[in-house]
Amino acid sequence: MSGPKVVRVVTREEILAICEGHLRRLGQTINQWIAQGKKTGEITDQEIDATLERQRHLVDLLKQDAFIDLQKKVPDEIAYLKSDLLRREQLAIEKAATARKRARQGRENAATLLSALAAGGKQIPIDIKAQLESVANGEISAQIESILALGFSLLAPTERIGLTDAQRALAARLADSEETQTFEAWKAAHKPATAIASLLDRVDAQIAEAEWLVGTTQTTHYLKRLRSAEAESNGSRQKLLIDSIIIDLSNSIESARAHRTALERLVDIADELLPYRSEEALSLRKQVAACNQSSTVETISTLYANCQSCIDREAQRKAAQSRREVILQGLARLGYEVHEGMNTAWASDGRVVLRKPSLPGYGVEVGGQAETSRLQVRAVALTSDRDPNRDKDVETIWCGEFSRLQQLVAENGDNLLIERAMAVGQVPLKVVGDEEQTSPSIGAKRTLR
């Protein structure tokens, strides 16, 4: 069948562009993964080396023309790294939450110890008392357990002066028959088992997450509110204060995550603008670079949409130019006259007509918007003053030439696929007048413009 046909052109250049885009996104993801991993302290040099080695193998796929394999494996690697990044982030947040909970319980235990020692009339060494008070006031976060253990040791009953050896031995035997309370048992016995304690655990986890997302400076006011709530003596009011903190923290965390996600997406898409040098692309990259934590999600989203539109237009324009060049070069090798500026004329007029000196009075029309990758090709008559009986012969000749064109295109890694075709002679041969034919002068003029 070599009547009029609709064909689809897929060039090696556009496939390379797709694969290179995948590899750029992978590089960006790896950079984020390493940076976040080092921030959490949950990544090793061996893990980084292994990831970079996997990246090198994926880059090699491009050199091997393993395009399908690359387009499958690179997105899988990106998805894995992003999932792993979230896992490590969650571990870091959980560790921070545990540390906050331990510090809070340390403050409570220190205050309880001081009260117990005072009630028991114990003499507390000045340095130990100062350390316990610092823990109780939240001024010390390190060595809390050792300070508490030191204070707990002061609760042990002191040896009474004046007892005989026999009396001491009897006391020792009696002590052996009783369960001696350990420091851990004491802490467990004094641990508040209330709904408030559970709420405070939740606040600790939320503050740890908020600090991870926006930094400690942005969470200072929540810590002040928490201190005020902890000091509240009225149980009902204390619960209301803590509930309010939880709600506000939840909203803050949700907003922070949405902002971070939007900013990360913007950075990723800006990286895809790198191959394009148009004024619009350069301007958008500058706007992306100016975005920061103070930029609103709405501003970021609008800029993202503008970047995506620019990328789509640039990619379509570049791919269309590549498709036109592939077809024109192939037809030139078949003996058709291809002149300078035909690519531009095609882009402007939506079609071109090519002559073949060895087949006077006939030619080939190639039309359609190359941006969509679908084109229309057909043999045409260049004059109405001809023998119509030759039309079928010309279409038959074009049938063989089209098959040869497919082979020539494939030699460079491009593809020319038939999507729909009519049989030879199914429709009359289209006649293209002189004014519709693409001449060398027209092509040259378009190039100059």
C-alpha cells in the first residue's frame, strides 16, 4: 500500500533526550539522598559508594544504546532512593523524639528526686544538687541518666553509728530477705501514667518532626507554649493547652511538608531546563534560583507550571526539528531535491513538496505538524497536464521508495512507522500547483528570515 499514509517518526535524538532527562533526575535525586543522609547521620561511605556505582552502570546503558532498559531501571532507582530517604528521615525523627522524651522524663525525675531527698532530710552535696536542679530546669541534656543515678544513690539509708557487729549482721540478713529497689524500678514507680503523659509524648514527636523540617528557630514558640502547659496545675486547662499545641503543630508540619515537596519538585524540573538556552528557559531558571523558604506554595506551584510548559514547548520544538531533518535527509538520499530552508518552510507552512529529477512531473508531499510525531506522506502530481495512466505507476514506485526510506531512517537509530495507509489508486493523485510547490528560492528566503 503506498497511497496517502499517516506515519509516525521517532528519532534517536528524542529518545536520547528522554534518557538523558532520566539520568539528570537520577543525579539530582542522588545528591538529595546523600545530603539528607549526612544530615541524619544515617548513611555510610560504603552506601554512598554503592549508590554511585549503580549510577555508573545506568549511565553505561546510554552508551550501550540500551534505551528501553534505561527507561525502566532509572525510574526504579529514583523511586528506591526517595523511599529510602524518607525511611532514614523517619528514623532520625524517631531518635530525636526519643531524646526529647528522655529529656522530659529526666526533668520530671530530677524534680521528684529533689523533693524526695528534701522530704527525707537528706544532705545533698552542693555540686550534685546544682546538677539535679539544672536537669529539672531543662538546662542539661547530656549525662542526665548518670546525674539522676547519682542523686538516687543519696536515697539509700545511711549506716547508723553505734551498732554492734552482731546488730549489723542481723540488719544485713534482714535486708537480703527484702527486695532492693533499683534506680530503674524507682523511675518506673514514679513514671506518670496519665493521659497528659501520653499527650506530651505526642508533642515530643511532633516537635522533633517540626525541628527536622523547618529548624529549631521556627519551633521556639512551640517550646515556650509547651513549658507553660507543663507548668499548669489545673489538669483540665493543661489538657486544653496541650491539645491546642498538638493541633497547631499538626498544621505546621503539614504546611512544612507541602512546602518542601513543592520546592523539591521545582528544583527537579528546573534541572530539566538545563539543555534549553532560550530566553524563557534562562529566565525561569533565575526565578527558580530566587525561590526559598519564604516563597509561598502558590508561587512555587505557578512557577512549576510555567517551567513545565516551557519544557514541553522546547522539547516539542526540538523533537519536531529533528523529525523533519530525518525525513528530509532520507528523501535526499533517495534522490529528491532538498534545499536549504526546507525545514523552516515545513515548520512555517505545515508541509513541503519535493521534486525528483528522475521522475519529472511528480513529487512527494510531506505534511503535518512534526510536534505530534505524526506526519502525512503521499506521492503528488506537479501538473495537471500529464498522462493520468502513469499515476498508479508513480504510486507503485513511491511504495518501493518508502520502504527504502524506512531502511535509511533505521540506519541512524530512528524509526518511521506506518499508522494508516491507503492502497495504490484508492484515491486520485493530488495535483500540486506551482504556487504550492516548495522552491529553492522560497527555502532560501525563509532561512534568511
